[in-house]
Amino acid sequence: MSTLAAIRPHRRSPCPRVLSPASVRLLAAVVAAALAACSSHTSSSTLPGVGPVTTVAVTPTSFTMAIGDTVRLTTVAYDKSSNIITTDTVHWSSSDSSVATVSDSGVVRALVAGTATITAKVDSISATSAITVTLPSTKPLTSVTAVVSGFEHSCALVSGGSAYCWGSNAQGQLGNDSANAVSPFPLPVSGGLSFVSLAAGYAHTCGLTSGGSAYCWGDNAQGELGNVTATTMSGTPVAVAGGLSFAMLSAGYSHTCGVTTAGQAYCWGANESGELGNGTVGQNTTTPALVAGGLTFASVSAGGVFTCGVTTAGAGYCWGSGGYGVLGNGGTADSDVPVAVAGGLQLASISAGVYHTCALTTSGAAYCWGNSANGQLGTGFTSLGSATPLAVAGGNTFASVTTGELSSCAATAAGAVFCWGSGSFGALGNGSTTGSTTPQPVASTQTLTSVSAGISFHACSLSTNGTAYCWGYDDSGELGDGTAGGYSVTPQEVVVPNT
């Protein structure tokens, strides 16, 4: 018989039963002992009568998953006597969040190929699960009509007007409202908008609809999205304010520009060196500002901290930072209004890079100016640069030209792409990391109709069969081939999971 049973009446008595002094002392001792046992366990992860956590088990302890897959891990905590401890305080972490992330509830999401360790911690005790992320079965992204490259991301337009983006998503520049930091596969841009063209900047992207409406997404720290209600970033497309009807758009480092259907140029975002061209310096704007000068433009190109444009008459103008002679007017001074490019060339297009500029004449000849320390002017030699246009060597006739940070590329009408300048990380796509001061053919078996050089050592091109290819730096998956990390010296086909 237990002690409590000995002092408890077996049946209700018609009169209250009085306990003896000895029984009272015994009952008090029992209650005090029970209270002491409860108060001795202070951990939030234990139950009365169960010891503190000494062991944590995670299930499964190791597994393999394909990019894009999710797996939920489970944990069980034990005390030293192998009693199961109920707890809600499991802290999850990933050793490499670029490979896989883990939520507060233990859901693991695979991002890129590689390995990572997922840790579950209860109080001070932890356990791990080793994961391997592999490439899923893939197929080419098809029906591509245009491809553009930003800093560490790229985007493509497909038939019908849907937009896809891949690479870094640190500022929401992929436009799919995802919390994932990177995506090595193309992801559809949210919102269901139909675009006719895209423009990729440093950490933001813009698209133009068939009705002339402009939308932007990604980084907005300097107002480069052109939407006064947007915060420092937007993971989905937001409309550019002002109700203007645009004919084309261009995204730069931290500013954006466009030409309206009436031929007026507008810019918005950062203005540290006068790159908005509205006659002011240092005054950022979150809404489109009219470029000064009353010029009628056919196109504009937003670069690092400067902008260039071609008028409907074929004249080249630039404004903003004049460092390295990027404005092409013979000097290196900044200008907050458009200044004419020297030489009187009849231009068809222009491309503002980071430290240099290139343009095509109406006859298809390429000219470049600005910094040439890495041969990015394509003249056959390296130098401190030129503040006026110099002819690109080789005598090729090009249909388009594009500038990156330290390299340039151009496509011919016959379907060949050439690049020159720094070969770091395979930026020239010619099978080497060696730079070149003259145009070198990109090593591709495909017929490539266009090319877009990114701000940081990568480029993408469109093939005649409606697929896209990218080469160069791939740290954030900007090549779109399902991998992230390293680089490729030759073009890699942009693919999507085969689902």
C-alpha cells in the first residue's frame, strides 16, 4: 500500500476525518518532495519527471535530392534514460544555403548541385543530416525570342511574351517573388504579363509590353524601378510611374532609361554623375525624368554611371560620368546633359558598358571608345583608352554590338558571334580564359543571331532554333544550365527541369 493510500479514507465518512499530527507532517513532506522534483527541471525542452536533452536524432540522416525538390526532416529528442522529450524549440540551419535552404519547420529545398549539412539543434544538443543535390533530368528552354544579361542574372523572352529569369535573386531581380537567393534554372516572371522586350541591369530587370507600358522588378535602392510606391526592392513587376508609352527600355547599373513612342528619352534612378541627363547631379528620382536637350532618340543605352543614345538622325550622344572618355566627346569631364559623340559617325545603335562604349554605324562597322586596359575596344592593342571612337579591328560587318564590364561582343547578320577584351572566367566564349585585343569567334556549333554581354564576365546569345546559350562566369547560376559555381569557356544551353 502506498503512503498516500495509507492516509486517505477509503470511503466518505458522514463526519470529516481529523488527521493525526504525524499524518499531517507526512503529507506535507510528500507534497514538498513532489514540488522539489518539478522545480529541479528548468529546461523548456523537458517534461516533469524527464531529464534534460542528451541526444537528438534527425531522420533521414543522409539523402539525395534533385534541384527544385523539397524534403521534410523530422527530429526526436531523448534524455539520458532514452525517454522521448516533447519540444517545439528545434533550431534548423544549413551549412551552405546556396546549395539548400531549410525552413523553421525542417523543410529542405534544393537550389543548386552540391552538398550541404543540415543541422537540427535542441537546447545545446544537435544532430545533422548530410544531403547531396543533383541535377534533375533537363530539356532546353525553347521558343526563345530574346535573351539579355545583367550582372549575375540573365533573362529570356519566349514566344507569346512570357519572361523567364535565372541566376542571382538577391534583390528580387528574377521577378518570381521567390525567397531563393539563386536559381540555376529559368523561372517564370510573376504577374502573367506579356512582354515584347526585356532589359537586365545590375540587380534589376525591366520589361516592355506591346502596349508600351514599362514594368520593372528587383533592386530599387536608387529608384531604378521607377515606381514611387515601391520600397527598396520588389520581387515582382511593378509599373513604371508616369503613364508614358515606351518604344524601348535599357537597364543600367542603378538607373533605367527608355525612349517613348514620340522619341523622347526619359531616365530614372541614380544620378550621382548626371546619368539621368536632366541637367541635375546627385538628385535621384523614382519617376521618369525627361532628358534635356530636346533631341529625338531612336534608342538609348544605360551603362554604369552614364548613358548614351542614338537620335533618329543617326547621331550619337552620351551623358553622365566622363571617366576614361566613355562619353566619346574627346574629354573626360562629366556632363549632366547630352553631349555629341565626336567623329560625326552615322550610327545605327550604341551600347554603354561600365568603363567603355561601343557603337555600330549604319554600314555595320563597329567603333569603341573609353578604357582599353583589357583590349575591350578591339583595336588590336591595349592602352589607357580613347575619348573618341576607334574602329574595331578585323573589318567585320556586324548586326548588333554589346558591352560588358571588361569585354565586348558583336553578332553578324550571318549568325556568328565575336567577342574581345578580358577573357577572365571564359567571358569571350572561345574556349579559353585568355583575353584578346581583336574580335575572336565564340566557339559554338549553333547559328547565333544576337548576343548580350553581362556586367560581370558572362554573356548570352540566341540561336536560330529558338534556344539560348550562355558562357562565362557562373557563380550564381547565371548561365542557366542547372549549375552554379565556377565558369564555362564555351556556350552552355539554357535548360529547364524535365517535368
